[in-house]
Amino acid sequence: MACGTYCWLLMGLLGISCEVTKAVDKMCIEITANRSYSCEDLGLRQIPEYLPSTTEVLDFSFNFLYTLQPSTFSMLEELVSLDLTRCQINWIYGGAFQSNSHLETIVLTGNLLLFLADEAFIGPSCLKHLDLTQTGIISLAFIPMQDLGNLETLILGSNHIPSLELPSDFPTRNLKYLDFQMNIIQQISAKDISVLKKTSNLTLILKGNNIIHIEGRAFSSMFFYSLNFGGCANVSVILEGLQGTKTVFLWLGTFDDWDNGIDISDSMLQGICDISADDLNLQYHHFSQISAGTFQCLTKLQNIDLTRTSLHMLPHDIVGMNMLKELNLNMNAFTDLCDIHSAAFLNLTHLSIRDNSKKLNLGSGCLETLSKLQHLDLSNSNIESSDCCTQELRGLSSLQHLNLSYNHHLFLHDIAFEDCANLVILDLTFTRIITNTLQGPFRNLHLLQSLNLSHCQIAPSIQHILQGLESLIVLNLHGNYFESGTMLNDNVFGQTPNLEVLILSSCKLPAIQTKAFYALRKLKHVDLSYNNLIAFSSDAFSSLKSIYLNFANNKIRIIPRDMLTSLSGKSVINLSYNPLECTCSNIGLLTWYKQNTDKIEDSEKTVCSEPKSLVGVKLSSVNLSCGHHTAQIILITLVVIAVIAAPLILVTRILKRKYQQI
Ligand SMILES: *[C@@H]1O[C@H](CO)[C@@H](O)[C@H](O)[C@H]1NC(C)=O
Ligand SMILES: *[C@@H]1O[C@H](CO)[C@@H](O)[C@H](O)[C@H]1NC(C)=O
Ligand SMILES: *[C@@H]1O[C@H](CO)[C@@H](O)[C@H](O)[C@H]1NC(C)=O
Ligand SMILES: *[C@@H]1O[C@H](CO)[C@@H](O)[C@H](O)[C@H]1NC(C)=O
Ligand SMILES: *[C@@H]1O[C@H](CO)[C@@H](O)[C@H](O)[C@H]1NC(C)=O
Ligand SMILES: *[C@@H]1O[C@H](CO)[C@@H](O)[C@H](O)[C@H]1NC(C)=O
Ligand SMILES: *[C@@H]1O[C@H](CO)[C@@H](O)[C@H](O)[C@H]1NC(C)=O
Ligand SMILES: *[C@@H]1O[C@H](CO)[C@@H](O)[C@H](O)[C@H]1NC(C)=O
């Protein structure tokens, strides 16, 4: 922060010396005809004259404008949105936007503004969004408020503003979003912000200011949508100022690399009793002595985020938390799921205990009382279970979304999720799944739509693992090794007739059985990349009208034309990174390819590996002339034989007859 101005001057100098090397002939890119253009980073010093006067959206970031004058944008009268990020603008004259009456958004991020005329923003009658991030502003008085009456968004982040003294003409009428993050505001008085009493449902961001004092009740009787004091070290200070305030979101957490989380005591959170909030974030603080008292003033909350707050248990005697719907306990140090004492949170719908640092023991029926729980995230929490998970997840009859990915291993002896028959999404990625019965562990999950078994080592039991999953739409089997390849047949997938997306990438598949996927009539997306396939077998699928087939990174050399002609309609194939032959034995693929470029994905990487002269050449630019086909050759030979043989036979007959007569 301290180096601010100097850094900018230095960057300015560097910028000037770099610009000489920039290409001068690059054209702005048309995003939408006559309406939207991007001239980003083209080394331009003015608005190109070829931009049509109908331009509404212009991204002119990373160019060189230095000053903005009434003539700068006078040709673009229809402008609605203008991005001038890092254009080295220092000077904005009065009337710079006077021709742009429709302008709604101006982004000036990263320009060191030295002068901003009083009438800088005259002209646009409905300016809604003004972004002045990193513009070197040291006082709000620098910004002429007179023409900003309709602002909805004002962003003043990463400046050097020391005080929140909002002037009396501060635009409050439509204001929805006011961002002062990363400034140097330390004190806030009631007088500073009294003008905000005229706003309602405002989002106010004060994250990253080192606030050490707020006048008691300074924010009282104001209604906010979101109040963000992220990274402010002393939570008590903030809460003192917020007495009597109402807000939907209250953000008091800090950040990983800030290392300024404090130990939250019961008395500290007393302040919340006189604040009305729905969602509270306290991430990265510490609760070394948590007790039921800590929650005394949190009873009205619907959502609490306690990510990384050094928790290893929640008190068993917490009362009155019936409003709570979402509880986030990620990155803590629980050893037993029962230690969260979930009975206190009867109405919980979302519970997340992700990235737990200790080995999390699932216990038995620890979440039994949470009959309304819909979402449970237990991913990456060092979980292992020798009999998963019917007892562990007993009572969770509303559960729809269960994430057990990135854990150690789970033995599934019989039905794994007996009470969770309403599961829709189950993610077991990178958790080793061991089954030893021939009964499907998921056979009661008739509503399951998405199952992620990637890297679960389930190949040997694939046949019974899919039992009963008749609603399944998405199945991810990435990284399971089906080396023999024969396990995946029509019988396996006959159990999941509604499957639309099937991921079988990196499965070491040597081949696909004929008709392996024939039962899957709704299949739309199949990923078979990174296997050992030598054949492109389109006959394994029942419908090829509108399918995406990824066969990239296999060992396919030749594809007969009849495998391709059945790919119709909107089908797309990816054949990149295969050792494709560009010889006459592959003429079927080569000719089809040229006629069907709309069905090819990644044609840049779909190249020849043979013959030597064509290695690395894109298939689309190979010109092969293969002379006659085999059939033609046989026909010609026959004709030649006939032409030569017929007279011969004739002559011999005649001669024979002559001799007989003799
Ligand atoms: C863009 O403007 C040109 C010239 O006015 C006009 O001919 C063309 O039809 C316009 N294109 C679109 C997509 O509006
Ligand atoms: C409050 O603001 C938020 C975000 O700007 C918006 O989503 C919400 O609908 C607003 N609520 C009311 C009551 O206006
Ligand atoms: C936080 O601020 C309060 C005054 O509001 C003060 O009493 C307390 O000592 C401060 N705590 C820390 C850790 O600075
Ligand atoms: C929460 O649960 C209690 C007891 O089960 C019930 O009376 C109350 O209506 C619920 N509250 C909400 C907000 O759902
Ligand atoms: C499960 O958790 C992992 C890791 O936290 C995450 O990457 C994944 O997207 C989650 N799965 C679902 C279905 O949300
Ligand atoms: C597993 O697959 C599902 C569906 O494709 C996806 O939402 C989820 O993020 C995946 N999980 C991980 C850990 O990538
Ligand atoms: C084709 O498949 C490969 C391997 O999966 C992938 O890396 C590549 O991005 C795909 N191409 C496109 C255009 O998606
Ligand atoms: C094939 O022919 C086209 C057009 O005649 C040409 O541009 C291309 O370079 C040729 N490809 C090879 C590999 O010679």
C-alpha cells in the first residue's frame, strides 16, 4: 500500500516503454455484430474510427489513453458499457462522456487518476455502475458526486481512502452495492455514514480495512442486504457499531493467509443479540473455549459458517437453534461425527464437514435426528468404515445429496444407504469401495441420478454395483481399470437404462464389446478417452443420431468408413491424439472426415502418424489419391482375362475341330 504512487509511476514508465513494441495493425474483435467489440490490449492510443456508431459495449482495457476528453468517445453515442481498465488514464476532463447519454457502466480500474473534473460524469443520464478500483483515490471528496445520482454500484476497492465520511450529496437513491474493500479506514462514526440511512437492502463491503473503532450503534436502524467486515481483526469492535442493525448476510470471518483470526469468546458474541441477521460467517477465527453460551445469541440464524475455527466438538447442551438450516463446519478437527451433537439443530437441511484435519469416525446414528437433512458433505475428511453406512447414516430419510469423495475406504457389505432411499446425487470419487456380496449395495437407490465412482477401484464388482439404479443419468467410472474389457457388456448397463452421460476415461480398456452400450438408448455423451482402444466401434451404441463420443488418446489407426457413416445429425466425435494412418488403407476415414468437419472436435490435434512424410499433418489437409479400389482392380483383371482367354479358347476349339476332322 505504502508504495502506491511510486509503483504506479513505475508501471506508467514501463508501460510507455513497452508500447513501442506492440503491434499496431491488430483490429478490435467483434463480439456481437455492430453492438459489442473488444479492443483489449492492442496498444491503441485512441478509439479506432472503424468502430460503428452503433457500438453499445466496448472493452478498451489495457490500451493507452492518458486523458479522456469530450472528443474521446464522441463517435460512440450508443455506448452502454465501457471498460477502460488499465489504460494509463490520469486526467478526465469535464464532459468526457457528454455524448454518451446511454452509458450505464464505466470501469476505470487500475488508472492512477490525478484529475477528475467536476463535470467529468456529465452526460450519461442513467449511469448505474462506476468502478474506481485501484485508482489512487485518497479521499471521497475527489469524486464529483453531482452527476452520479442514479448509481446502483460504486466500487472504490484498493485505494487509500482513510475515512468513510460520506458527503451529504452521496448518491443513495438507487444504491445497491458499495465497495470500500482494501482501503485504510480505521474509524467509523455515526455521522460518517448517516447518509446511508436513506438506503435499504444495501450491500456494503468493508473487507480488508483495519477497523479499530466504530461508534456504538453507528449502523443502528439501517437495513442491509449484506455487511462484509471480512478480515477485520476485532469482532467486538464491529459488533458494537452494528447494534440495532438488520442485515441478511453478516460477514465477520477472516482469511487463510491473513493470520489475524482471534479467539472468539462467549461474551464477544453477546453483541449479536441486538443485531438481526440470517447468515453469519466467522471463518478462520478460533473457538478455543466453546460452550452452549457461545450460541446464546445465535438462535435466530439460518446459516452459520464456522470454516476453520479450530473446532473439535460442539457443546451437547446448545438450545434454541431450531431456525438453523445450514451449518458449515469445514476444515475443523472433529474426531467423531457424534461430537457435533446434531440433536441441537433439528431443522438443518445442509451440513458440511469437508476437509476435516483428523480422521473422522462416523459413529453410529450420530445424525439420526436430522430428518430434514438434504445435503451432507463429508468429503476429504479421512473417513474409513468397515461396514458402511446404513448404521452411520441412520435416520437421514430426506437426504438427496451425499458427498463422501476423497476419503480412505468404505466396505459395503449389504445395502449401504438403507434409510437414504431419496438420494439423488452420490459422490464417492477417490474413496476406495470394497464390496463382497453379489447383492447390489445401492439397489434401494431408485431415485439416484448421478453417481461418481471415479478412482474407486470398483472394476471387479461393476456388475452388481449398478443393480437397481434405474434412474441413473450420469455415471462417472473414470480411472477404474477394466483391463480385461469384457466386464462391460450389455448386461452391466441393462440395469441403468436411463443413462445419458457415461465417463469411462482412463480405464485401461483394451476393447469394447460389440453392443456393450446397446441397452442405453438415451445415451448422449460418452467419454472413452485415455484408454487402449484400437478400434472405433460405433456399433456398440444403439443410437448415433445425437451423441458425443470422445475416443481421444487411444491407439486407433484405421477406421472403416461404415463405422462412420452411421454418425448422423448432431453427433460429434473427438479422435485427437490417436496414431491415425493417412494411407490408402484408411481412405474411408480420410474422405468421410473432409465431408464431415462439423462432426469433428479438436481437429487441430487430429493428425497423421503415418506415413513418415505426413507425420503431424492435420487429417483435414491430407490430399490422398488412391487410384483404383480393390474391387475395381479385380474387375479389370477379370475383363483382361476374359479378353485374352476368350479368343484363346475359341482358337483352341477351332484347332481341335480341325484335327478331329483330319
Ligand atoms: C450492421 O451494420 C451494417 C451497416 O449499417 C448493416 O448493413 C448490417 O446489416 C448490420 N448487421 C447487423 C447484424 O445488425
Ligand atoms: C436485496 O438485494 C439483493 C442483492 O442485491 C437482491 O437479490 C434482493 O432481491 C433484494 N431484496 C429486496 C427485498 O429488495
Ligand atoms: C477489541 O476491542 C475492544 C473494544 O471494543 C477491546 O476491549 C479489546 O481489548 C479488543 N481486543 C483485541 C484483541 O484487540
Ligand atoms: C423447526 O422445528 C421445530 C420442531 O421440530 C418446528 O416446530 C419449527 O416450526 C421448525 N422451524 C422452522 C423455521 O422450520
Ligand atoms: C464433492 O466434494 C468434492 C471435494 O470437496 C468436490 O470437488 C465435488 O464437486 C463434490 N461433489 C458434488 C457432486 O458436489
Ligand atoms: C463427480 O461427478 C459429478 C457429476 O459429473 C460432479 O458433479 C462432481 O463434481 C464429481 N466429483 C468430483 C470430486 O470431481
Ligand atoms: C478431445 O478430447 C481430449 C481428451 O479428453 C481433450 O483433452 C480435448 O480437450 C478434447 N477436445 C475438445 C475440443 O474438447
Ligand atoms: C492439400 O491441398 C490443399 C489445397 O490444394 C493444400 O492447401 C494443402 O497444403 C495440401 N496438403 C498437403 C499435405 O500437401
